[in-house]
Amino acid sequence: MNFPEEYFHKEVRDGFEISSLMKRCWAAQLEVLEQFDSVCRDLGLRYFAAYGTLLGTVRHKGFIPWDDDIDVWMLREDMDRLINEGTDRFQVLGLELVTPYSEREYRNLCFRVNNTRKSRLDKEFLYRYWMFPFTAGVDVFALDYIPRNLNDQSILKSLFLASSHLGTIWRNQSVNEKEKVEAYFQLIEYAGLEPVEYSEVENQLWRISDRISAMYTKQEADQVAVLPYLYQDESKLFDKEWFSEEVFLEFEGGFMIPCPVSYDEVLTIEFGDYMIPKQVRGAHEYPYYKKLRDLLQQDFKSADVKWPSMWDED
């Protein structure tokens, strides 16, 4: 990626002020996206701009002004190959693919490609990522196949909700322990799995949820969905043919990002009348790096070191 220095100037887009630091955040994420793209190309894997990233691509030719992350979708067969074949390739690039398969403490079915998990001030890192010292990455969501058969749909929903709910509440000490353990043994018996050590159960439950999501194949389905979101809102269901091809559209900094061939239909389901800008924030605190920034600023203050003006949010 190549950005002129003026790109990092504070600016207002659609009535929303974007700080210089957020511009550096965007640039750092685009560096990760470019490397993610290279791994996918090398492995022959497809991905698509998703959620706010897809909306930003179509409506703004870049980030939505009040957005701070990059989201992509992968069809399940490509996601599984990314997990199995991409991990080592990311490591060579100085990145990590974070999933419940790679990390016991990771409790999410959105996988992530990160450049770091902590603040970094070494020159190589800062120059590589446009002087952005915090974690930057790409969120990767699996599009899973929803079976045509209504009975199979019911089984998929019941199993997924049971496993994901159990994984979510496993650490909750207010939930009856005996009931949790009984539900766990029922689930693994149904799935034909062996029990694991108690300390490994929570991680196993997240991996089971991912495998349940992948139960059905392209040949058995006409539709795809991200299961955690589908079962919160059953309108979030897409025709699989909308992802049969990709079209490349310009994103921030001139990056050509692959989008679903039927992106209009996809965006209409996700956002309704999507061409009218509305300042709607995501599920996480904005900016996502606020806690890391506050901690680093405190470290600078404690060490009596001047805080760089390029990292101000004002």
C-alpha cells in the first residue's frame, strides 16, 4: 500500500470527523488486508467484503467514516482451508490467524488475522504499519450452508444454539454446574465425540459450534448465512448464488476488494436502503483501540516521555 502524507490529515466525511490516528489505523488494517489477500490468492481461496466494509466499498469507495475495522466473508470450504493451510503462511508474514483451534482462550466464531495483540513501538513494526502502534487486523466470518430440508434446518439450529449457548455460559458460576455438565455430555454423545479434561471443555464447545456450523455442504443448500447472526435475526439469509462470483470494487487507498456479484441484494438484506448514510456504531467501543491507547499514554506519562502528536485523537 502507498499513502501520501496528506492522507493522514484529520478530515470530515459525511459530517463525521476522522482523526489522524484513525487514518493510521485504517492504513495499518489495509496493510494486513493486502497480506491476507496475498495468502488467499496463493491458496486459491475466495473472500468477500462483508458488513460495513462492503457497505463502505459501495457507498464511499472506502471505509464508512465512523467505522474502524475490516470485515470479510468466506464460504465454508474456503474458511476451512484457510485454517488448515493458511496459519503457517501468516506466521511467515508476521501475522497470526486467531481461532478456537489455535488458542484455548479464544471464545468467538469470528476468526481474526492480527499483526499484534499489544502496543508495539519498534521501528520495523511502526514503519511497516504507518506509525500505528496498536493491533490491526481483518475479521473473518464463515458463510455456512443452510440445508434445503426443513427437518435438517431444525436440527442445525437446535444443535448450534445448544453448543454455542453452553460455550457462552460455561464460565458463568451462577448457572447450575450439574445442569451444564449433563448438557455437555448429551451434546458430545450426540456428536459422537469423546469428553475432554474439564479445563478443555469450554474450548471444545467453541470448536464444536464451528463444526456444527459446517454440517451441510454446498450441494445440500440453496442459501448461506453466518449462523450466530442468522439465529438472532432470521432475515440474515443469502442466496448462495449471490456469492458464485466476485466483482472487484475500489476500496480505501485504491485497494481493489472482492465483493459478492449480487452485492445490491446482500446489502439490502443487511441494511435496507443502504445508500443513505446513517451514523450507526458497531457492537464494540469506538475506536476499538481506545484501551490500548490509554494504557500506552499512561506509560509515556509515567516515563516522563512526550506523547507524539500524531497519536492524538483531537
